[in-house]
Amino acid sequence: QVQLVESGGGLVQAGGSLRLSCGVSGRTFSTYAVGWFRQAPGKEREFVGAIARSGGNIYYADSVKGRFTISRDDVENTVYLQMNNLKPDDTAVYYCRVDNNWGQGTQVTVSS
């Protein structure tokens, strides 16, 4: 079974940056597509972006396009979410996902 651990969340002012990490267990990491999602208080969990298996495409939600960048390191079994120009609306718990496996989430809070 795949296990995922997110890290890198925190409190940042609007306009600031954070980089989230998603560590993924498994010997075939390079074959995994990994998605990032977020859930704000009182709202549904929503798609943020995803990166296909190594060498594949990267997708972003319109709300983060141009501000967030997803990358992967297949040696470190890690996927990154670089978040720039953060806005208060980006405040949420951020999760990564492989198939039906989710991490525990990491809190991102953006103050105005």
C-alpha cells in the first residue's frame, strides 16, 4: 500500500511563498501520478494540480495557474508544490493523493 506524508505548511503573509512536499513510499514511484488537493473550512475538497508519471504532463486548477508549480524528484520519491504570490483564499489543508491513497494533510494559512 502506498503511504504519503505532506510537509511544509505554515503561516505566511499574502504575497509570500511556501513549498509543500509529498513523500511517497513505494518502489515504483516513477510510475505514480500524484495529485494535490486542498480543503478550506466549510468547503469541499478541491483539485489544485497533478503531475503524471515521470516525464508526463502537469495540470493545474485555474485558480492557481501561474502561481503554483508542481515538480517531482523520482530519486527522493517526492512531489513538490511550490506556491508563490499566495492569497488569503489559498488558506486550506493541502493533501496529496496517489490513486485512492491520501496523506494526512498540511495546513497552509495566508494572512492578509
